[in-house]
Amino acid sequence: MKLSPFKLERFFARYEFNVQYVLCASDCETFTVREILALEPEAEARCLDLRLGYTESAGAPSLRQAIAGLYTTISPDEILVHSGAEEAIFAFMVATLKAGDHIIVHAPCYQSLAEVARGLGCQVSFWQADEKQGWALDPRDLQRLIRPYTRAVVINVPHNPTGYLMPREVFEEVHRITQKHGLILFSDEVYRELEYEPTRRLPAACDVNPNAVSLGVMSKAYGLPGLRIGWIATHRPDVLQAMAVVKDYLTICNSAPAEVLAEVALKHREILLERNRDILRQNLAHWTEFFQRHSDQFAWVPPQAGSVAFPRLLEGDVEEFCDALVMKTGVLLAPGSLFEDRGNHFRIGLGRRYVPEALELLESFLQVPKSLPTL
């Protein structure tokens, strides 16, 4: 197995901890350990008295119970906890795919959703979102992409990097198509519960499709990426078992303190979500005003859910623009090439409290006369 460099992660390795503002961050404002422990009176003592031995490979039973509460049909035994969503993506691909298989991936996409399959020798087709239609997906395109040796379809709902939220009728058609053809549906749902209109929240794929695998994580909606706790939920025992075998060659088990903190956070997740949704609403308003003021320089489709969006630079090269911006101001944007996009887009983040301050620097950068050097 040979994997290409992970463009986005190499990009963040270079910049993330060396710039003032990561204006393309995909996670929401984080919490401290103190804040999480304060959610529950016994939590601090529980952490301090915790024995730092190995944990159960599938995840602590109490944590799996808390995760199962996010779903309507999933039991704790149908949860497999991983060290972040990335490990779960890797384990799923290795466990279910082989050289010569074909998968279909919602695009643009987070690179590992396609790259791991490529590294395994699979053929990958992209189900391309249409910016002109608000980043919508056409189920007829999905149907046309299916081949006799297609094994899985990968979707991301809500979507990174565009902020698109699939309408219910499209979601149901995806399930109908994949079930008709006997395909596994891998549904990346790490931004679920960050819908701007809660009435539009879709059910988890695993709750409506016996062949679906839902991916969740503490990193995005809950603002706890440092815990490195992710999971998959599915009614497919064969997939669970195969992924457990792969996990034995990866982390084996999870961090005991991280599992306790994740469990506490999930039990009180509405408190975390309420704060993060409030930050998103405020920052969406700031970004909307910004793009209205600069409609001659940018085009964008406002996001419908999640903590990211994918505007387009109308003139100039977006990579040069992002490079100049970070060198001049310390404000980081992620060019679309990191998502295999060639449409001059860039990813922005809406989940951090410092967005208004970073936007002021971006605004000042745009006001520099073009005749002056930007580096």
C-alpha cells in the first residue's frame, strides 16, 4: 500500500501552529479540560482516580453507551471507538476494500476519503457537487457512476469543505440507490448537529440503512479535537469485526482519560453545541457582510450547516492569494487544491471566536493597492 502525501495535513503541519489566525479551521472553538470536568460534579474525581492501564479496544462500555445515545437504532455493541475520525476512515477502507474494487466519493472531499482507497489499488470516481446549484448533488449522476464492481459510496453530510446540507429527498434517494445495488454507504457525519436550521437535520445514515456506516467524532461539532476520539456506528457486524481487526494494527485501544472526558462531554453535549452554534451564527453574519462588501472579488454559496464554506476568488490565482495573505498578515486560508479542486476556491472556517479579528486583517490586506508588493 502506497499513500500520497496528505495535502491538507502537510499544509497544516507547516502553518497551523505558526500563524496568528487559522481562518480555515474546520473545528469549532474548543473547550478546556476544566470546562468539561465542570459539567459533572463527579467528573474531576473520576479522572484523578482513573487507572492508566489499557482500555477496551472497542471503547469503554460507558462511552459506547453515550455514543449510542446519538442514534435511534444503534446499540453500544454496534459502536467501534477510534483515535479520531481519521483512524476510523483508514480502518474502514482497509477492512472493506481490496485492489480492483471501485468506490464513489462525494467531491470535493477530505483527501483520505478517496486516497486510502487509491492506495489500496481501488478505482475512485468522484460524485461532483455543482457550485452553480448551491453545491448540490444529482442522484442521477450517482446512478451513472455505479459499475459492476462498485463496492461503496462515500458521502459527507454536512459537507466539508462547502457547507452543503443534502435535502431529505436526495438523502433518501442515495439510500435507495445504494441499497438497490447492495453497496456499503460510508457516511461522514462529523459536522452533524451543526445545522443552521435544526429542522433540516438528517437522520444518521446507520439509522435508516442496514448497509450504512456512520462516522462521528468529538472534534468538530463539540470542539474537542484534542481528545482524539472518533467512532463508527453500523448494523453490519462483519464491518465492525473487520475494522476491529485493522484497529489492532493501529492504536489497539484509546486513551483512558480521553474516553472519560468524551463521555462527560457527550452526556452534556447540548451545552457544548449551544455555545458553538451561537459562535457559528455570529460568524456567518460576519462572513456574509464581508462577501457582500467584496462581491467584485469573491463569489460564495453560503453554508447551510457545519463550520466551513468554500468561496471562490474571482480574479488571480488562489494559491498565490493565500500565500500572500498568510505572509503579510498571519491569516491562514486553505486553497481548494488541498481538496483536489481546480476552481479557484478556498476554504474558510466559521467556528472560532477570533473570526472577526482575522476578518479585519483580511479586509486590510484587500485594501492594499495591487501595484504594491504583497510579500
